[in-house]
Amino acid sequence: MMEKMNRRKFIGTTVASTVAMTTMLRGASNNAAKPKLKTGLIGCGWYGMVDVKAAFKVGGVEIIALCDIDSQHLNSSADEVEKLQGSRPRTFKAYKDLLDTPGLEAVIIASPPHWHALMFIAALEKGLDVYCEKPLAYDINEGKAMLAAAKKHGRIVQIGFQRRQSKAIQQARQYIQQGNIGRITQAEAQIHYTAGMRDTTPQEPPATLDWDSWCGPAPKLPYCPQIGHFAWRLEKEYGHGHLVDWGIHLIDAARWILGLTMPRSVQASGGIYYFKDKITTPDILTVHFDFDACPVIWRHRMWGAQEYNPEIANGIFLYGEKGTVFVTDRKWIIIPKGKDKQHEVNEVPADMATEHMAEFLQAVQSRKQPLCTTEEGYYSTTTVKLAMIAYDVESKITWDQESQIITGNPKAAELLQREYRKPWKHPYNG
């Protein structure tokens, strides 16, 4: 009974302190005496506008410029921003033109990941603070170049791993780090879901979309709706699949909970079974990440996700010597060791996108780096990209964290960097 009361006190204290901090940040951002942060958005699709609305919810932001290579996205987003803030932002097709906007102080990068590196580095070179969506980069060497640029320019950077703002994940992390379930011997993460498919027939892109510019430094594939807006996530050349797009959130959360950096070795197996000839990344995948502290196992299945137990279709199991914790976005469950022990379910609300943006905006004001720095983004992105390299070469790969290279596997090492399509030049020089 006393243990349960202590846990309740711990949970209540954590929630109260988080709410108080959020209120303080929003209050500071909404201070009328402070000028609004003049911000631009690159990538006006679904999640770009989620980020903008989160910034408006926090307050203290003026969106003065938008960029997108689809004129329909650009114009509809400009209309929405004008309605929300009362003034219309300038609009640009080229991101470099947006970065030259007079008075611009910060930029949100929400393009597909094959564009992140060039945009991120260019924004830092302009002296801007950056909020960049995950994954940090498309390939691992891009991530190295981005990390070097962030260190060189010293601007404020937040990478979009919003699950770090999940109250459930925060509480589970604190509970585990206090030693309540002992040493963690294994973690398992999964996001099983039923993927929707769009038309895979090669066709002319919409008249509003400059497909050549959209593909940019990546290979230019024939357009179809299944690899265009939003659906690019399951295309190998643009999003690189479910683990890199969505699963990366849980791999980042597992790393953060356990205090891990990057794995020593990675093995992966799976394939395209259900969506054969429709997508180019695995619809079923199992990955074994061998970290110093314990192994982390990833699994995903992109069909039949709800048939058996949807409650655990998206989340992380953390197996300790004295018990187990399961955690997902808004719930964490304590599972005591022993047969027929009662589970303790803790449900906690969260507005993760708003909290993550609030932390970035507060960091811009204080000039102190936020929770998810470029380095943290690099660790999580490299971890999942190593998994996809292991999958592609069909062999175990070993990662030397000190030298940041794959050792003993030349075929895998070649995949640390993708050749850019001309005239674009890869930012990593070795």
C-alpha cells in the first residue's frame, strides 16, 4: 500500500510540475512586451502546418514566410496562416529565397527527409535558429555534416522527436531510472498498424507540383500518388520505410529512457509480403539493436494490427529484474514480477507537438539548447538507418561509435552515404 501511495505521489508531482512549466513557457511567450519571433516554414504539407499551429498555440511567433514546391500547398497554407494570425506571409518556391527574407529569425523544416541536410545547413549558415522534423537526415553522412554545422554555428536547434514530451514516457523514464524495476535487461518496441495504399500507377504529377524539384538530390523516380505527398514515407528513396518514419520515435524514446547512445551492432530481417509490388520498404521487420546496456528489439507489421491486442500495438516494453513497464504515448503500465500480480495503469494526457514547440521557443529566448539537440537527433537517426543498412545487405553490421563508421563490412559501409543527383552536392566531405 505504501509503495502504491508513493507512486501516486510521484505521478501527481510529475504532472503538476510539467503543467506548471508549460504554463510558465506559454506565459513567457505571450508576453506582449516581447517582439514575436519572425519564423519561416519550409514544407507546407500536413505536418508542417501541425508545427505552425503548435507555434501559434504557444504564442510569441509570427510566420512571415512559407516555402513549398507545390503551389497548391503553398497558397492554401498561406490562406490558413493569414486567417490564424491576421497577416499574410510571403511565399516562395525555393527555400534559399525564403532564407533571404528580411528579418527572418528562425525556420521550421518540415520537408521530406531527403531535403533536410541541405536546408538545415543553409539555415544555420544564415544565422537562423532551427526546428527540424525527424529523421534528422536521409543518410548517415548527411547527419554527420549537419552535426558539424550545428556545432560550428552554435544556433538553437530542436529536432522533432515529440515523444520526449509525452508525460507517460517522462514518468516511465523517471520511474525506471529511480531503480523501481531494477536493471533493465531488454527493451522491445513496436508499432503495428494497417497501412493504407494509394495509386501505384506511374503518371504525370499534379500540375501544381514541380516533381523534379521535389525529388531534388534524391533519385528522380516516375511519379505516382503512392510516393508523392505524405505517402513518400514507405518509398525507400525518399522516406526509407516505417521504422525510419514512425518507429524512430520509439527508438528515440527507448534510448532516452535508458540513457543509450548508439548500438554496437545491428541485425535485421523481414521483407515485403502483404504489399508486394506496391511499396519498396519492408511491411514486416524485426531488428536487434545491441546496445552496451541491453538489447533493444524492434518489430513492425503493417497489416492485421488490431486483431489481437491493439492496446500494445504501439509502445515499448522495458523488462527489468524486478518487474516490467509498458509505455505508449499517453499511458504507462507497471507490471510487477510474479504470477497474477495486478497491473497498475497510469493514463496521462499530453499535447506533445505543442510542448515540443514550446520548449524550442523557450530555448530561443533563453539561448539554452532544448531537449532534443542535433546530436540526439543524429544518434536516433543513425540507429534506425543502421537497421535499414543491415536489412539491405542481409547481414549483421558492426558500428564503431568512436570513429562513426561501419567496420568489417565494405558493402554496408558504402551505404553510409548516397550519391546526390546533379547538380546538388552532398554536404559531407569526410
